[in-house]
Amino acid sequence: MALPLERTCPATGLRLFSTAETLVKINAVVAVVFLLLGFLWVIPSIINRVLGPGVVSPQLYYQATFLHGWNMLIFWILFFEVALLYFAASALLKTPLRFPGLAWGGFWLMLLGAVLINYLGVASPSNFLPFTPYVPLQAPPLFYLAVILFAVGAILAVFVFFATLHRAWREKTYGATMPLGAFGALTAAILATTTLLSGAIAFIPTFLWSLGWLKVDPLWFRHTYWGFGHGAQQVNLAAMVTVWYLLALFTVGGTTPSERLSRIAFLLYLLGINLGSAHHLLTEPTGALSSAWTWVNTGYLIHVAVLGSLIHAFSVPAAIERGLRLKGFTQGLFGWLARAPWGNPGFSALVLSVILFGFLGGMSGVTMGSYDQNLKWHNTLAVVGHFKGTVVAGTSLAFMGLTYYLLPLIFRRKLIWPRLAAWQPWLFGLGMGLLSLAMLRLGVVYGLPRRSGDTFQFGGSPFAFPYPPEMATLLAAMGIGGTLALLGGLLFVLLAVGTLLWGKPLTDEEIQNAYQVKAEEGHATPKGVYLLALLFLAFFLIYYLYNHWFLSQAWLIGGR
């Protein structure tokens, strides 16, 4: 049966237009398919790291690393973010999607590019470039063409978002101010525009270079590439924070203490977040970047974006506390936390995403991004540990939490196996947290390199390095954490796909009774979060200073 042109969600009161709703569904479904592929391709990497290259060959390791990175870091994340953009532009702003033909064209281009890259990764070892495909490393022209097709499709999706936003503004569909969720999506879309343009500047000449039509300077490629490579992660950051605010509202009716302050934090992202790209370039040859440029960007300007993240780090938990206190859970500093809906996978995914991103991804990113620390962290496994704390434990877990609401509200299906679903965020989040911690220590303390499938002395390789025996414990922790996270991820895919296939269709009345979303009204002071925020800042300072002290022990000076 065809969807009606427009319907009103019985739980949220949002107007859902059929074209936008269909595009949200198809992009979300395809995102989960690529998430599954990413989970499957990480298995050889985990085995290689834990058991050594004698079990999984370096060639299979590099193939798995290539396909895992593209499917998880790009395809799963971006397809889901496109679904989020269409939801924000149409449902939150109460207006039909502009240029639906372009939206479908963008979807098919993205899908074609993603399928081509997966095909190339399976078909030929010559395509196993790292996620940083630095010139003079060269893949066949079809690889660069696939990247360009995917990027063009994403640009079309962003254009449709802006066009719909303009219609909503012109027709005044959303009142005096834009909803905070739409404002966050706008921030992500602006960052996506600069990111995708940087990608075009990097990959179009490289495509022509692969055809033998022109030359590409390796240093120029690195500079332009990181406008794309790191910028993409900033899009993820803005989208993740947007989902945090949505989940706070959906799960406990929580709203930020100050929408103005939260909007300012998003604006700080636009001003300073792309400066984080600098930390990828700090080890370039002398003269590539001036000392003044590196110090100003990594020592000062980048903290504009850090301030934005700290504001969100307070506002989102404060929204949760306000929502629960206004529900009547007012006992003491943390009585609200004890009475929180921990059996709701959307809520537990939200809380774990905020905590793991802050303590693992955020702290390690600020530390790694400073000029002196970067010399020790660069190209070690600690960089991967940072990624796991940001894009995986942070962004992916938040997207999983939102999916538990998309299934009943958009797909109108009742979640299967709710008890298993309640455990899924914990299994995935805690496993990923353990994996990230082990990687950070292996990289910072022992200097274990990233993206190297044959680095262990017991592997018998002439390129292997001797490492102290205590590394075995950390490698075992990696294996345990990776396995738990993999099981949690596969469980999420099973729950999502199983709900679509076998979940009970829900009526409007059932949706309204079970998933009613209502912002709690009134005044409540987030006293508990005030204390938690101070403790977080104190731990952050100690961690930052400790890492600088630890760096001072790396190169002993004088007669010591």
C-alpha cells in the first residue's frame, strides 16, 4: 500500500511527508547493510592483531582494513547522516522535501560508488590502499571514480537539504526559531559542504593522474585530502551531538537548559572544528607548514571547537537530568540517575555514547592534536584507539540509539526481543571502550604502529619489532573488547533487520501509547550534572598534564 502524501506521527506530532519518509527509510536500511559489511571485515583485523600474522596473512589484513574502514567510517555513517538530514529538513521543519528527483539521484550515485569500492576491494590487491591513499601510492582509475561518484551523490543530498531548509524559511513553517535538532543538522550540512568540496579538490586531479593525464604533488595531495578526511569526522561530530539532543527528548523528555548556548556551541564548531585537520600534517617535511601556523592552530584556535564540545558535554546530560527531575525524580543529587529508564536501549545508548566519546574520543583527540604530543602519537595504534572512541563508541552508538526510535516511529514496527535490545548498547559500548583503551595504551606507551599487519617478532618477519612481554595482556584486552563489540554490533544488525522482517506492525494508537514523546515543562536545576561536569573537567586536566609529563620521560636529557 502506498504511503499517504502526509501523515502525522502519533508519538511526536511531527508531519511526515511520504517522499522524505521513504528516503529516510531507504538510506537507513542501506546504512545498516554497510554496517554489517564493516563488522564482517573487521574479523581478520582483530585476529591478526591478537594472534599475529601467522594466523591471518598481512595481505588479508590489508584487504580487511581497507574494506572495514570504507564501510564503517564512510558508507554506514554517511548513509545514516543523509537519512538524518532528510528527517531534520522535512519532519522537524514541517515541509515537503525539495527536488526529490535529485535526492533519489544522489542516493543511487552514493550506492554505486559504495558498491564499486567494495567490488574493487574484493577483486584486486592493487586496491588495498590505506584509508589515507597518499600519492604516489596509486589505485586503478575506477577506485578514484567510485569515490567521486559517492561524493557527488552526497553533495546532491546536502543540496536537497539546503533547498528544503530555504523553503521552510520562506514559508515560515517552523515558527520564530529553527528547532535545535534542525540547527544541528544545518551545522553538519555546512561542514559536509566544505568537506566534500575538499574531497573533490583532492580526488578529481588524482583520478586524472591515475589515467596518466597530469602529475600530482604528494604534499599538495596530503593537504587537500585532510580537508576531506578529517572534515568528514567533524560532520560525524555535529550529527552525533544532534542525535544526542534528539534522544534526550525522545527518551526522557529532556531539553537543553539554554537553547541559545547550545546553538552557540554549534557555531563554534563552524569556526574552529576543521582546524583539527592540522594534527595530521604536523610531521610533514620542514617547510610544508610554518611553525607559527602549526602552533597557532594546534595550540590556540582548535580550542574554539573544544569549547563547543565542552558546552554540549554539559548541556546534553543537563537535558537528561532536567527531564527526569521534571518527571518527579528529585531525590538528592543523583536520585534521577538511579530512576532513569536503563532498560530502554535508546537511553542507554545515549548515555554510553556521551561518556565514551568524552572520556576516550574527546580527551585523546585534544591531547593528540597538540603539537608536541602529536610527535609521539602520530601513526601509532593510539590514533585508531581515538577513532574507536569518537566515530564508533560515540557516533555509531548514538546512531544505534536513534534507530531504536526510527523502527517504531518511521517503519512502524515493534522491536523484536526487547530484553536482548536492552543489553545490546552495553555489549557494544563496553566492548568498544575496552578495545579503545587497549589501543591507546599500545600506541602511546609502546609505540605499536597502526595499519601494519606484520609487526610482531614472533611472526618471523624481518620487519617485525621486539616488544616487551606485557604487551600480550593489552593485545588480549584488544581481542576481548573487539569480540564483545563485534557481538554487540551483530546483535544490533539482527535486531534492526529482524524488526523490519518480523516485527509486529504498529497502529497509531499503539505508537502513541508506547512511544509518546513530550518535552517536560517547568524549571529544574541540573545540580547533579554541575558536579559531574566539574569532575570531568578535573579528570580532563589531570589526563592532559599526565600525558605531557609522560612525554617528558620519552627523551631523557642530561646525565639521567
